Amino acid sequence: MAIGFTTSSAFGSRAIRPDKSLSRSSKPKVHLATFGDGYEQRLPDGINSIKQVFNVSFGTRTKEEIDDIVGYFDSLKGVTAFNFTIPDSNQTSDVGSLTAGETTVKVVCDDFSTSYDYGDFYSCSAKFRRVYEA
């Protein structure tokens, strides 16, 4: 799979690739105990203690493609996770369906917007939040 995701069969099972401006932000969740003398103790909060958010955009695409992308996000209702393939330079060998330089993570999309650029060309931007589930 190339970088991106695949919509469900209700939306034609189409492979969707985001624009090259894909970004990821990470924030560790930490239990922090601070003391009066400036001393502090830190522990990771849980097994999967790094919160990751991916900002993706789908710019200046046909109305039909953006309608399918937005319809897919609407159908997930912000609660159903889907697979998202991202660049990963630590992934060096083929493992099952993974290819070198890529890895697949589970995400939910609970924040997205559409802009109507011109004529029949629209754009969409979204935030994917990584989730840890089976």
C-alpha cells in the first residue's frame, strides 16, 4: 500500500493519497510529580504513551473525489478506526503487506473540513488521531 488509506466498498474502495504536506505531531503522556526543591519524577502514562495526530490535506481535487473522501469520513462518525499508511524510515524490510519505508497505523478522523476552491474542484483537510486497538 502506498501512503494513504483505502475507502470502504460503499465508496468504491478507492485508494486515497494525501498531499505531500502530510505532518505528524507527537506528545508523550507523562505522570509528573514535582517537589518544592525543584526535583521532579516522570513516568510514562500507560503502554502507548505517545499521542500522535496526523494533519492531512487533499487539495484541488475533483468534486467527486472530495465528496467520496468526506462521505467516507462522515460514515465513520469519528468513532470507527481505519488503517492509514505513513512513511517510516525505520521500516526497512517487507513484512506481510508492509513495504520498505512505510508502516500502517490505526486512526480515527474526528475533525475534517471542506473548501470549495473553484468550479468543480474542492479541497479537504483532516486530522487523524492515532488509536491503539485490535
